Amino acid sequence: MSDSPPKLSASKKKILYRRFVSNPLALFGAIFFLFFFLMALIGDKVAPYPFDAQAIADRLEGPSYEHFCGTDQFGRDVFSRIIVGTRSVFFLGGAGTMAAAFFGLILGLAAGYYGGLFDELAMRVCDGVMSLPSLLLALVFISLSGPSTLNLVMIISILYTPIMARVVRSLTLEIKNLAYVEAARIRGESAPYIIFVEIMPNTLPPVFVEMSMRFSYSIFLVASLGFLGLGVQPPSPDWGMQINEARGFLTYAPWVLLCPAASIAVLVVSTSLFSDGIRNMLQPSTGKR
């Protein structure tokens, strides 16, 4: 009987690495994802122009060598605004997803291990939240709390915590009956020790996969709220807000709308491809469809 959870050997790590790099779509997604992540970190330092610098004489200029994505109705460089706006997308989506993973991990571990009435109540609440459209719930929460950075992070965490909790609970129900967990009980280990030392480490790879998937959804949610004017407020160059402001110029200055819209699409698709690659790497049996 094994009394410890399985560990990842160096050879298995090499296998996982080769499995990931052999997937061209995953590599494509990882490259673009890392590019946007880098822009979120240093975008304000590498942007060719200040994101809020106005030049009325240059308003609505088309893409050129000086302005890669043209200028908007105020003469602001669209490319610079996209680069700087990457930070808010990553901060809101990333912080909200990590908070959802943390709370979902705790809730799922507790519900799966202890079971009983607590499990029933927790899962029914999760089912109720998951049964409603995410954007509709976000609109309700924002109408009650107001559009601020903290509130947006809280909303994302509330929306995705039930999904994370469901994933962790199902894993916990399987793991808690394995041999090394039974051995820990026989040794007289406490419930918190069994949950966080014996069970939790083996739930982390699927949780990481689910986090990457939820992050792609959170990006689209943040952009949708920004388009409705309920996301990050000016002067931050939020991508969704840029699209909303550019609607009236689509016919004669389409670059003002299409460039931020394409950025959202590329980031969402690359994040999805990246998360699929991670899932296929860590869970090859379930990653294939």
C-alpha cells in the first residue's frame, strides 16, 4: 500500500514538455499569450506614444509607419492604446480567475471530503449561480455595487468560483478513497492535513487547466462590460470601451474599431489554444475530443 501521493519524476516532466511542444496550435497560442502578457507588464514603457496624447490634426488617420493601427477621433494612437489597455484585461481577468480558483479550491475540497448537508447546500448554491448567464449576473452585480476595479474582480470570482468548486469536488470524491489517503487516516492524521497535504496537490493540475479556460472567458466578459460602459472607466484605454467609442466611425475609419476587436479575438483564441495544449499535456485521455 502506498502511503504518499504520486510524484512527478524528471522523465515524466520531459514527456509532458514534449507532449506540449509537439502541438503546433498550443505553441501558437502560447506565443501570442506570452506576447500579450509581456505587453501587460511593460506596455506603457514600449508604446510608441502616450495612450492619452491627443493630436487633433492627425485625427482618423489610417494605418501607417508612424501609426501602425491609425489614430482615433481625437488623434490618439490606436496601437499605443491597445498595448496599454492590455494591462487592465490581464489584471481584471487574471485576478478574478485566481480568486475564483482559490475559493473554488477551498469550497470543493471541503464539500468533497466532508460531504453530507454542507456538500448538498454548497453544490445547490453553485448550481443556482451556474444556471444563470454570466453576463446577466455581472450586470446585476455591477448595478448594485458600481463599476470599479475591485468590484469587477469580485464579480469574476463570484461567477467562476462555482465551476472551480465543482471540478475540485469531483476530484476530491475520487482521491479521498485512494490508498495513500486511507494510510494517512490510519496514521491518525487530522482532516486539514489530509485535505491540504494528501488530497489538494493532486487536484492542482486539473485546477490549473480549468483556470486557463476560465481566463479566456473572463477576457471576453471584461471586454463585454467595457463595451457597455460598465468596465474599467476612463482614462484607462479599455479594449471594450475603445470598440464602443469607435462604433460611429466604422464606415470611414474601420481601423479604430477593428484593431481593438481583433486584439480581443486574438487574445481569446490564443488563450483557448494555450489552455487546450495544457489540458492535452496534463490530461491526455480527456484532452482528445
